[in-house]
Amino acid sequence: MVKVVVTADETGTKKLSFVYPEGPAQPRLERDLIVAAGDEAVSKLKRGKTSAVISADLTPTADFARNPNWSVDKNDLIERLKNALGDKALVLDAQRLSASLLGDPIASNMFMLGAAWQKGLVPIRREAIERAIELNGVAIDANKQAFDWGRRAAHDPVSVETLVGFDEPADEPPPLDALIARRVAHLTDHSNAAYAARYSALVERVRAAESKAGLGEALTAATARAYHKLLAVKDEWEVARLFAAPEFAQALAREFEGDYRLHFHIGAWPFARPDPASGRMKKGEAGPWAMTAFRVMARLKFLRGTWLDPFRLSDERKLEKRLLAEFEADVADLVPRLTPASHAAAVRVVGAYETIRGYGHVKEANAAEAAKTRAGALAELTSGARATVERAA
């Protein structure tokens, strides 16, 4: 008997897998490339006997939650699986294809199931799978389409990839311009056009200075990323805006039917309470009425940072305000003395702010580490400038 198992890892990511009885075919369906290419999984593969359908998408593991700078080489993992499986490995970019074909990367689960079924790895009648989709009652048509697209991708992956296409539009702006444009649009939604203009002005000032010095765009790119991170804080007002956005209601409608009630776990005043054991703030639960509060807050986001903002005096908001002022002062100091000798250190100063992630005590700890990196880069920049002056003298 084949068992279908849905599990969740430490990050809450759901995974679909099949457990087969021991036998000569030994098929495998993996939705997680990191797990599929892990030592334990590879040790159970038998070249020429094990068949596998593998999603080439990387799902962050618990290592990513503990180390935000964690990275892994996807191509190395795929090559390892191909070496272990020979010609019995089918690797598909399930999330990318699902997003392009169906408008939603979440459809990759059913997409992969369709691919595995087409390869004969799921000994269940197609009618039974389609009936199960109907009985589940969630996004029935979308799930059936995802299953069929997975079948097509398994049968003729080249034609499906050709249909999706890899070429970017001819008028696509350069990567840095695209990055800046996306962040300007986000800051406009986050706050307003003036807030976005503040971002654009500083980034363009850095870009002009870097271009004048003939130093490329590394500092501009670092500034564009770090400054956006500091400006686009996901505070109480932004959380309210995201929940009140029509896209959130549309996503709920696609996934759920019938009677359901929304409950929210909120880590901000007045819901959060100190944990008796650790002393850290714990989230509190709010019922469906919170959605009304979110809609009101979304309309009042212009109060952010004013004396009418009830959240402005929290430790986290004060930290964010300090970091933003510090960053702007650093950039104002770095730009006038930008030279080939100071360029690398300037990029490290700005890049230190990119490492500040998370919320609450996590953000505070990351800010403390970033401060050390920043101080080291500033010291290097100062000592380099001093050495240059001494040589000139």
C-alpha cells in the first residue's frame, strides 16, 4: 500500500511525500531539493532502480532560521542526485513553472504529483486522484490544472519550458534600475510618495558620486538595499496595511470555502505579554474583530511616527529610528570622500545595515553585530585615509 504523507519542517513549510513498500522499483517523489540530496536520502538510492521526480526549488531549512546568511548551491545538489540516479531522475523547476503557468507557486505540490503520476510512480488511478481533489473542496479547478500541467511537463519538459520561456522583455531595465524601481513602488505603498522620494534622492546621490569616481555601482546597490530595509520597516501600521489589502482577501478566497474565522497572533502592544520564563515578549491572540482594526489602521497610516502614533515609543521603533538616522549620517559622510582607496570600506559600512533582520530581541542582537561590522569598516576607512595623508606629506 502507498501512503501519502504531509509533514511540516521547523520553518512550517509543508512537504508532500509518498511512502512505498520495499520493492524493486523504489520510486521517490521529493518536493524539497535539500532533503532529496541529503546524505540519508542519497544513501537509499539505487542507481538504475530508483526513479525520482524532484523539484529544483530550494526550501530554506531550520539552518536558515538560525543563520540568515546561510546559502547552498542548487546546481551541486542537482548534480549529486543525477549522479546517484542516472537517467531515472526527472528534475523540474516546479515553483517557477507553476507560477508562470498557473499564477501561483503553491500549485507546485499538485504539479509535482502530476509529473510523478505521468512517470508511473504513483500507482493510483487518475480518476481517484481527481475525485480526491474534488472531495477536498479547495481550489478544485486550479488543482486539476496543476496536476495536468505536471503530467505534460513529465511527458515533454522541453515544450513546457519553451511555452513558459526564459527571455526577459527587450525593454527590461538594468537589474539595479529594476531593484530601485521596485523599492520606490513599495515605499510609496508603505507610506507615501514623499517617503519614496526621500529614498530615491539619497540613492541617486550615491550613484552620482560613485559614477563620477569611476567606481562602478557596488555602493549604490548596497545603499539601495540597505536604505530600503531601514525605511520599509514592517511595523504595526505596515502589518495592518498588508492584512487590509485586497490581495489578502483574494488569497483567502482562493484557498478556503464555507464558514471560517480568522484569528491573529500579534506581538505588539496591547496584545503582547512578557514570558514569565524568558522575560521576552510573547504574542497574544486576537479574534476576527482585528480585521476591522487593521482596515482602520491602514487608512490612518499617515499617523506613523507622529505624537498620535501609540507605537512610536516602543524600544523597537526607537531602535529603527536611531538606525535610520545613523545610516543617513554615514552616507552623508562617505559620499564626499569616496575614492578608489575608500570604496571597499564604504561598501562594507553600508552593507553592515543589510544584516539587521528580524523583530524584537532578534533585531536588537543583529543590530549589535552590525554595529561591530560597521565600526570595523569605519576604522579601516579612517586608517586608510590617514595613511594616504602621511604618504602625501
